[in-house]
Amino acid sequence: MHSSPSCGFLTPCLCLALICAGSTARAQGLSRYGMPGLIDTPSATTMPDGTVALSADARHGETRLQGQFQITPRISGLFRYAVLRDFFSDPGRRPDLFDRSFDLHVLLREESPALPAFALGLRDFGGTGIYGSEYLVASKHITPRLTLSAGLGWGRLGSHNGFSNPLGVLSDRFKSRRSGSVGTGRLAFGNFFRGDAALFGGLEYQITPRSRLMIEYSSDAYRAEAKRTGLSRETALNLGVDYRARPNLTLGGYLLGGTELGVKLNYVIDPRAPKYPGGIERGGPPILPQADLAALGWRGDDISSNETRLSKALAAQGLALEGYAQSGHEARIVLGNARYGAAPEALGRAARAMANNLPPEITDYAITLERDGMPVSRSEFRRRDLVALEHDWDGSWRSFARAKITDAPNRPPPLAGRYPRLTGAITPYFAAAYFDPDAPTRYDLGVQVAGKLALAPGLSLSTVIRQKALGTLDQSTRASNSTLPHVRSDQWLYDKADGPVVHRLMADYLFRPGSDLYARLSLGYLERMFAGVSGELLWYPQTSRIAWGAELNYTAQRAPQSRFGLRDYRIASGTLSAYSDLGGGYLGQINAGRFLAGDWGARFALDREFANGIRIGAFFTLTDVSFDRFGEGAFDKGIRVSVPVSWLTGQPGTMAISQTLRPIQRDGGARLEIANRLYDEVLGANAQVMMTQWGKFWR
Amino acid sequence: MIRFALIAMLTLASCSTDPQARALLGQFRASPPKPAPEFARASLSGAPMMAAAIETRPEAITVFARITDAHKPIATFTGPSGAQLIFDRGLLVGTRGFGGDILASKLDESARLIHARGTGGATRLMTSLNGEDRARPQAFRCAIRPDRREPVRIGATDIPTQTMVEQCRGAQNSFINFYWVALHGGEIVQSSQWAGRPTGKISLRKLVLPSTALQPR
């Protein structure tokens, strides 16, 4: 290994000196680590709030795939999957290293005319250690186009020209850092900001609005790579260039240490900027003037024609009239909405349909939103408000303020002929497994039949049957080495099942035991791996930011390769849950109780949900299973993303594409996968959530 | 790219009782969609009609027909696809089905000056739906002035008009609207108006003159 001592200390010191002058524009670029930075070193910038940046990086012997999310305006998180070729030379061992890691980057202070921006970061804090490093960095614009960054790094970023840790004055503990892995998946708390530190720094120059030139002095000595793969750096200087080919697509190339060439690509997605903002569906019919309505001669007491007319008008909007009652000047309906992702859009269209299709003496409209026949909330509108606000510039907010939204523990009875009814869909399905070193991506493609027989309001039988057409999921030979009951880690055996697979076959009863209370009883093959009974109770008042839930399940594990057979493993599991709308679109959730392997603990989840339905979140589960007993990964954790189809197509819809990504699926902290947990079922019709989506009322 | 891949994945071969799945499939089918029933009804009943074209796509001219009757001060026009244009005294106050739709506007000051063919300043409020499905009002300060007089040919008739220019500036967007106001009756027979961020300007022209246009307002 060779370095260039001539600029060892000078470059970063110069950077620090220059950083205190200049203007305040803000550059945005991503480093090889998929986080704000230059090439290998970070910078104290952020991505626009709420955006997702996917990046790929490749140089000889190393490939990285990364997804970064700007969680808040100042905090961003990242998940990385990296492959290092020929990393191990031990005989009998697979030579390649497959590594999953998480990073965190926090902007401590924004740039001001006098002072630079500061940021703090943890790379690979999950503890596999290969990229493990921490940093404190400052960035400042010298001119609107030239930005200087400099900082102090630990771990990997303290490996070139390192010096004794300045934090050592606080405690001797900071002076040494354990080398190697602290255990896959564990938080490396004991190593953060420990060991030698080193200075790094760099300059980035915006040549044109689309291209950026970077030069950096990196304090990463690439020790492990030098030792194991023979990488040799001739200098600590790295050079790079970025080119923004499309507004959200950037391509780049770099030269590491004077010897290693590499390329990178990143693609930025803004959940708030769909191709068709607000959708491109047809508008609803405008409200008829009172005089025109009166001229139609409809009779107020002719309930059955009113009902028929309204039912037809709602059907034209893709909505279903599930119940109808009227008395005096009020009509009450139960509205089935399988069309509009935002419940307020369904309410707005239904309210206008009522205004146009009921006799003029009926002036008050009460609409109960339901889920599978169970009433959730009741919204009341008056005809004169609708008329006054239809074209009001502030009509969205004013119509929300004038609507009366209350709990709906009861509902008008179902219309004749609504039950029983059968609905179904035949669709393709895609299932994938990631991160197996034998084959990092395995998948199945096939056909899925989903059917539902609704017997009465809230009572239904449903099934999902899958037939695989092609795929590689059954090729896994990685038998589980878990010492816990194999409640999840035998997935590879389930993937080998032949013929049509009964994914789910269950009976559900959803009902309202009282005000603000929701209940669910489920029985049958609840998910791919478990069958049994499940009961749930949820307390969730309208306009509340908090909900509480309790769930109790008694299940038997399904036999992997039998359609309906069961294993001997029986387990009672259940959780107490707290759900909180933290404001600003952040949803927090804690589920504490007993998990499928009989372990006791809690799952913590934080999601950010945009009003257009996109949801991005992360979760982790800690139980009384020790990190060692849990095995690789140490504890259950993952990230999840859900994208409504309407965001992609601009057409209304309630379907979403969802994916949960775990670095590894083991048996500790595993929770029963219930398809219709109550909170997610009723969330969209709660006044608190509808308020954020009310912009769609007049759409 | 990613969007396309996801849609393609979803639409490999689906058939469903669910209209959403069918709507998804429709993305890949070439057959033209059925005209909206309200458009068919309005165009057959001799309702007032206009031609409209988004100025960035001038080749695609669409006919819009009025679906509300004359009792309503606010006129809603619909195109064959079901997209709607909403007018207050000839000024565009709303759109539906264009993406980033304008939900409603308040532009009384502009309407008054344009119909009076006068000069002056006006404040305009326009509320549109953003990518997060939130209604966002935007305020504009507008300068209105008459330009030259010229005839506009509607059908076989040359209608003498006064051209009006409305130049608006807002925090995020600025635009210039043009109106051709009939000298007799004061109706706007032709215009070029801003319809929100992704859509931009729309050119509009009356196709059938209602008899009221020839009488004083």
C-alpha cells in the first residue's frame, strides 16, 4: 500500500480554512455510498425531503446496490447490498463476500453565509463491519459552483494517515476499536467513534448545471481490500465526474487511488411528483341547480325509485350503494368504495350524486363508509354547502370544515340482493427471495386466483390460490440452521410445493362491538405458513391520532409441501398494539407480546405515508431470543415500501404494490401475517387521515 | 423506466371483476376508449361547444360540449374522454382529468376588467391539486389591458372582437392569457388561458354561438 504524504494533512486543513468563506447555494450529489458526498467521502448536504435515491456502483471486484430515503429534511437512511469478489481465500469457503448494511446521515446544521453546514453519519452501523465507519463533516460553498467539504472520520474513514482519537480526552475507551465484525446484524454501539481518527476533504465543482467534477483526499486506506484482493492505491486522492443525463438520472465515473476505475448510476424518485399529479380520472358530474332538480318532478316519498336512481348514478362513478334509508329531509346511505384510493374522493362524488339524484326536498346527506360491510365512519353534508363550495377557491378546506364526520357503529341494513355475492380476480403474481449468496435473487412468476364470497355485512369467506408458472425459488438448498422452532426459516421448503398452492383460505367476521371499537374474528388457513384462529380488537376514535389494539391467535404450522396438512407445532401468539399518527405523515407502531416462535418482545415500526398513498418505512423486533440464538442478523429487522397503482397510472384505484425487504428472515420476532388487520382496514376512512386527503373531495 | 417495468409486471395477463385491474390493462391496449356518456348526450342535444388544444400539443384538438345548462353561472364543458373545463364568464376556473387539475379559482376582478375591456390590476387565486393530492392555492397579481381589435371567424361569420391581455405573476408560476371579447354581447369567443402547472396553456375557440351571445349581457 502506498500513499502520498505530501498532501497528507495539507489538503484537509486547507479545506477547513477555505470553508469559512463563500455563498450559500446548495449542491446535491451522491457518493459511491449512495449518500450525500463526493466519491468515497461524505459531504454535509442532504437530498430533497421525502425523496428516494436508488444507486448502483461498480468497480473491478465490487458491486453495490443501494437505496436511500430522506426520512426527514435532515435525517436520511440507506440500505446497501454489496458483493465483493474473491474476498476470501480460505479453502472450502465461497470466495465472494455478500454484504448487507445500513447507513444513517444526519444534517446537524444548515449552511449559513458565515458558517458551513455540518453533518454526522454512521456507515454500516449494523455491524458486519466491512464498511463500518463514522464521520463528522462540514461543507461550504466558496462560490455558487464550488463547494468544499472537510471532516473527521473514524473506522474505515480513519484508516489512512490516522492519529490518536481526539475523543480520547473524554475517555480512554475511545482510543481503541475492535477490529473485524462485532457480529452480523448487531448494532456496533461499542465501536462508534472509537479508534484512530483521520482527516478527509474534497472539492466539488459544478461545471454546468448537469455536470459535476470532484476531487477528494480520502482517509479510507482500503486495508481489507489491499490485504485480500491485492488492491493497491498509489495516492489518497480520488477523482470523479457526474453527469445528470435526465432530471432524475445521474451517471458518473471515478478513479480511486490512481489505480481503480469505476462507474456509478443513481436514480431519484420523488413520491410527491407522480407523472399525473392528482390523477387523470374523469371528473364527476357538476351539481344541478335547484330549479332544474325541481322540474324533474321526483317524489320525495318514492323511496324505491330514489334508491334505484342513486344506485345507478353511483355505479357510473364506480361506487356501490350498499344501504339506503331516508326520513324527512335526510337520506342516509352506506357507500362501498373499491375505486378511489382516497376516501374523500369517493365521498365527494357520492355527495354530488345524491345532490343530483334525490328529490329537492332531501337536503341532508349522510354517507357511511364501510370495509367489507363493517361501517367505519359517517360523513354528513348539506346540499346548500355543496352548491356554495363546488367552485369556491378554498372549497376543499371549507367543505371539510362543514362536513360532520362521526363514528358509525351502526349502519342502515344492506339493500336487497347485495348478499351473498361473489367477487374474484385472476392476476399474475410475483414472489422473490433476495440475498442468498448462492443466487442473490430468486423469483417465481405465476397466476393467482383470489376469490371472496361475502355472506352478510362483515362476514365473508375468501381464498387466494397460486399456481407457479416459472421461477427459481425452488432451487434453494439452504437448509435452516436455526435452533428456534422453524416458524419462518423453512420458507425454502414451502417454495418447493407442487401444483396449485392454497395461499389463504379463511372465514372472516368484521364487526363493531361498540362506539370507537372494531373487531375481527378469522378462522382457517390464515397465511402460507400458519392456520388457526385469530381475534382482534381495535379502539380508534374518529379524529384520534392514537389507536390501541389487541390480538390473540392460536395457530398450527402448515406442512410445507402439503396443501392442507399441518405440522405438530402449535402456538398461541398475540400482541398489544399502539398506533400513533405522529403528524407530518409519520406513523409509529409498537406491537408487544408473544411471537410465533414463542418468544416475548416487541416490534417497533416507523412509516412515512404521503397523502397520495406512498408509504416507506422500517421496523425492527426485539424479543427474549438472544442475538446468538437468533443467528445471522442478530434480530428481526427490515424496510417496507408500498406504492399505489394509481400513483403509477394516474387512474383511480385502491391496489398497491408492496414489498418488505429483510436482510435475512429468521425465526425470532416473527409475527402472524394477517391480510386484514383492523388498523390498516379502517385507517383510510378515519377523519384524521381523510383530512390530509380532502383535496380530492372536489376532484 | 421503473414505472413501466412495474406496470408491465402487473399486467402480464390479468382478468378480473375489479375495474382497477382492467384499467391497468387498458394502458397497453390501443383501442380508443368509449366517449364519456355526458359528452355524447350534450353534443347531440345542441349544447354550446368549443374546440380546445393544449398549446404544447397543438396537433391534438378536442371538442368540448357544455354539460350544465344556462341556469348555472359556472359552465362545465366536457370532452369525449370525460375531461372537463370549467368557466366563469368565459374565464377558465377549473379543470378535471388533465393531471395537476385546477380545482377552483377566484378571479372576479379579472373577469370584470376583461368584460369591461378596461385597463387595471387584479388579484387572482387558483387552487390546484399537487402531486401529494393536496389542494394548494396560489395567488397571482395580474395586469390587464386591451390590445388590438380584430375579427375572429366562427363558422361562416367574422365576429369583431377586442383582444384583451392578462399578464399574471405568482410566487412559483407566471403566465399571460389572451381573450378575444366580442364587441357585441361581450362574450369571449376565443382565448388562450393557463390551466395549471403540468398542462400549461390551452387554446380555446367557440364552435357554436348561442343566440344569447348576440344580445347585450
